[in-house]
Amino acid sequence: MEEKKYEITYIIRPDLDEPAKKELVDRFDKILTDNGAKIIDSKDWSKRRFAYEIGGYNEGTYHIVNLTTDKHEALQEFDRLSKYSDGILRQMTVLR
């Protein structure tokens, strides 16, 4: 199966301190790599104000992960665990 490029954008709660945010990002990057994805880059985009309130917050830090994978399980596991994470407000995966 051919590897495809994906971009995952997720919003991190604004009240997380820097060590907690780094731990969250590292944990979710590891979820992807443990399930067969190859991360091209993983970086913060910026802190942005929302158009509407999400989970009681008016702003959040957008984080972008570019990756390649031929295993859909990596994306499914990321999606499943991000829904239960207190640190992630929203996430979106796009095929590039």
C-alpha cells in the first residue's frame, strides 16, 4: 500500500503550562509513530481567538502535524484518544 501525506491540526487548551503542553504533544506524536506513521514535522502554529466558545475557552493554541503513513490505524488511534484528552479541544485530519 502506498504511503499518503496527512495533516493533523489540533487545538490545545490555552491554560496548559509549557511543560504540560510539551508532554501532550510528545504523547500524541508517539501515538502516531507507534502505530506506523512517519512524522515530517510537528509544530505550534499560533495561539488564536475562536469565533465561538469551545469547551468554555475563547482561545487556544493550534498545533500542526504533517505525516506520512500507509496504516489507517495510526490516524484512527490518534482520533480516538484525542477525543478523550482533556488537553485537546478539537482536532481535524486532512489528506494532503
